[in-house]
Amino acid sequence: MRTVKDPEERRAEIVEAARELFQQKGIAGTRINDITEKVGVALGLFYYYFKSKEDIVQTVFEELLEHLDAVADAVAGDEDLDFYRKIVCMMDLYMDNAWQLQALEDGEQRQFYQKAEDHLLRYCLDVMKQGVEQKIVRIAYSEEMAMVLFYGIKEFSREKPLEREELLTLVEQGLNLACGSLRD
């Protein structure tokens, strides 16, 4: 029996299924049929919402960018979070979305990757500025160090994915923070 759903709800299901399959199988390894089978809809319904596979790939990554911006903006602007929690939240945001960012960097959607990277770096620099103003970060060239950490961690994680504890330690050492200061 066919289940009729609100068009926006159905579209969201298709996008979520695509996101999950892209993570599991990669973008190149995911077929449109895989997406429709996962949702349990006919192929024609996919094409009602999306012109092509590239169209849904673009949609997934536009939504990723919106999500990254919303979370990073909320974290950076949250007056109740101290500097340490903000740094941890930014690292968690990156780690939770690293596979998507790397898929963007290596794929045809590079413009979304560059945009996402620029946005995340801007938020990290804003948080770093707060740490300097609060006299928590006491290193010369703090903005440059934030960039070294940001790009260094990104490049290093391409070769060897970092565990959360390793990442926290690297950031503590790079910012000359007390050992364990970024732990929950």
C-alpha cells in the first residue's frame, strides 16, 4: 500500500537517504536507484524533486553548509559558553562532518567545500579572538596559529583520521593551553 506524505517531508526523506548513502558508499558509489530503494519510492518520484544525481548532491551539500553555519554561528555567539567549550564544539562540529567535507573537496562540488572551509575558519578565528581578549590564549600570532591548526588538522586527518582525544591534545598544545583544559 502506498504511503502518501507531505511533499516537503518526502523530499526531506530522499535527501536524508542520499546523505546516509553518500556517507556509506561514497558519492560515486551511490546510484539513484539506491536512494529510491532506501526510501521505498518509485524512481519517477525522485525525478519529481531532483533533475539528476548532481542535483541531489548539490542539495545535500547546500544543506550541510546551512547546518555548519547555523551551528557554528550559535556556538560562536553563545555568551553562556566559555572559550574552552566553544573550541570543543567547533572541533566536534568539524569531526562530525569531516567525511562530508572531504567528499566535497575531492568531488565536483569543490565550490561548496571552499565555502564551508571559509565559514568554519572564520568561526574558529572569531572564537580564537575571544580567547585572546579573555587572556586565555597567550601566544604570539594567535590568528596565524589558529590557521596552522585548522589547515594542519585538516590535512593530517586526510592521511590518518584523528581520534577526538588526539585532536584535543593537539589544540591544547598548539594554543599553549593547560593539559586537559579542553576535556569535558
